[in-house]
Amino acid sequence: QYELQNSRNDTVKLQLVDAHTVEAVYWRDDQVTQRDRWVVSADGRQMTVTTAGVLETGQKVSETLGFKKL
């Protein structure tokens, strides 16, 4: 785990799942607040980021972003 500064979260733990995938788990006050999964395509031209978490207000957040290298 790594401590975060200037963030709404206190710590993050990064895990290399495979050669193309990283998972991140964020904590605040000893509770999981967010989970991210970053997947880069085999050719390195696309990345998909999937996020699920809870804001400080208690509102649940879920999103998927796609990036393409031009």
C-alpha cells in the first residue's frame, strides 16, 4: 500500500494482474472507496479504465472510459 497526498483517499494498493492489466484499490478511513482496473490492448494502442466506488457523500459511482492512441 502507498499513502496518498492531496487526494480524497488515504492509500492505494496496486496489483499487476498480467502483462496488460493493473488493478488499484483505494482506501479512506480503513474502508475501500474505489476500485479501478486499467487494461491496455496487446498492441498498446487502446486502454480501458473501469472504475467503481463511493463518493464522500455516499453516492455510488461506476464508469468505463476508453482511450485510443492516434
